[in-house]
Amino acid sequence: MKQREFVLEGTHLRIRPTCPGADMDFVLELEDHEENRRFISPWLREQHEEFKLGKDHLHLVIENKETKEHVGYMLLEGILLKSGCIDLKRLVIAAKGLGYGRETLRLVKDWAFNNAGAHRLQLDVKSINSRAKRLYESEGFVEEGLLRDRFRDESGNGYVSLYIMSILEKEYRHV
């Protein structure tokens, strides 16, 4: 699949490949925002550009369909399904509490299991991001394990653990 051909549309959202310029500027600003920084490991522009070049990757921007305003971005890896698994590497939403994260997850699950032919969709979430973990659980993702003290916290004085979560195709079909 070529990045430029990938588009998902839902009730309120449109998900499409990230373009250079304003899209990438938005991604970098969103990563650097204090509400998001502690939940992800921000990348440099060059890292994002390199990710976009991967044949097994999708670097996507999420827009409000009506206003065309950027509302988030997402990184997917494993889209060639060599292992049958797609990895949701990163999902960052600008305006929290408006249902954009939930709609994005539903669109990705639908695409992964009904179009791409995935057996498994997986992600990881930092233990301090309880809001995201609750969303993933409510959308059928199952906690599989915990990588204890995986990251140094922002203060540098402690550590943050990382939950590994997934949903299998058979679970998706029964949700």
C-alpha cells in the first residue's frame, strides 16, 4: 500500500497521509505540547520524515471532516502484515474529550481487520496515561503485560512503566 492512497473517513474525522509543511509542523507542535509530551517520546522532524519513508509504515494526520482542522496524528507500523500484526505506534489527539480518539480507534480497527487482513492490532501505553488506557480497554484492547520502569520520567527522578495491549481479529468480531 502506498501512503498517498490511504484515507479513512468516519462520521467526524478524515485520516490521511501526513504531508510536508503545515501537517508536519502540526505534528511537531502537538508532540511538544505539555499535555502530550509526558505520554510520548517526542521525535525530531528528521525522525518523522524517516518513518514516513518506510514501506511498512503509515504516518497519518487526523482532521475534522467539516472544518478540515487538524485534530491529531497517528503512526502505524507493520502494514505489510509480514507477521499478521499492525502496531499502532503513536496516537496523539489535540483536543481531548471530544471523541476523536475513540472514532480514530474504531476506524483503525475496522481498516485493520476488514481491509488490511490483520490478525492482531497492538499498542503500548505509558502507565501514567490512565485516560488512554481506559479508552483502549473500552474499545476491546486487552492488557498483555507490563514493562516495568521502562522510561525515565520527565523529572529524571523516577521511572514510568509501559503496558502492552492488543486486540485480536476474533475479539474485534465479538466486541
